[in-house]
Amino acid sequence: MPRTLASRNTVRIQLVDEEDEFFIDVLEELTFKEKRTLRAVFVEFALDGTPKAKSNLEEGNVALMELAIKGWNVVDEDGAVLPITRDNIDALREADSMLILQALSKQYEDMDESQKKA
């Protein structure tokens, strides 16, 4: 069977907390380039080429959200949907950012597992 490029389709993920419900539309899968970009933020390499953990996990999480989220229903005070920018990601409530990161982790963990089985 011939191979195809990474899907640019999105998946809607409903997120619910104790106050309300919102959604994010995320890329169904990440491309090789997107994963390289994330690894460059998350992983630092020693001079001998061995990977070592980078201490700035927060920057990696923001980079993941910037790459993966393509839509959401996060609004301003007037009810207008906000663009997905680093500033707006940084302005999320901590609880909302944690919900988003958990959802992204599950989305791409599940994707990686299904690719390993194929």
C-alpha cells in the first residue's frame, strides 16, 4: 500500500471542567518537521550527541499548543473568539492549560501507539 503524507485534518476535543465546557481543534497528527521542532525545544543534546532533558518544560508545552491547536472557542470579554497566539495561550487559566496539555498528550500518545502497531 502506498504511503501518504501526514494528515492535516483536525480533531475536535471537548474539554470539561467544573465551570464550563470548551473545545479545541487539533491536528490529527504531527509531521516529521513539527516533531523535530518540538524535540528541539524539549530535548537538549550533549556534545557527544546523547540527549539530555531540557529544564524548560513550559516552553515545550507552549510550543506544542502553538503547533497543534488550529481552532478553539476561547473568547474575550465581548464574546469574540480569540486567535491562537502565544500571548493568548500564556493568558489561559492554569486549569485550562492543564486540560489542553492532557488532551494533546493523549491525542499524540494514542497516535504514536497506533503507528507502532501498524
